[in-house]
Amino acid sequence: MPFDADFKFEKFEEYYGDIEQVKKIICNCKVCGTKLVLSHLSDYKNLVVQETARCPECGSGSRKKIHVLN
Ligand SMILES: [Zn+2]
């Protein structure tokens, strides 16, 4: 399905190490290490979840990411 190729927003190459390490990278601020506040916005019609992450401490580490539901 060529359709799928357009939806590879997540780059798993960014992550390294074991699962705990990966969780740490995803859930903690890169600047100060505080747990990020994550919010998810599900769009089941398009089968994606929009994730926004923001650090409550320093305001850094904010990102937006699209998860594709398979
Ligand atoms: Zn921070």
C-alpha cells in the first residue's frame, strides 16, 4: 500500500537503548529531565493520535508528534 508511506512520522531510529531508556527519552525533558506533560488528541477517523509534550518546569522539550494507529 503506497498510502502507508505518507504516514511514517515517527522515527524509531531516534530512540536507542533498552525500553526503559527509550521511555526516558520520550517522557522526560531533554533540558532539565522533568517528566513531560503529554496530551493526546485522538483522531480515529484518520487513525492517528496527535501527541503534544511540554515540560512544566522549563517550558522546553515541547514537541508535536503524530502516532499512526495500526
Ligand atoms: Zn525542562
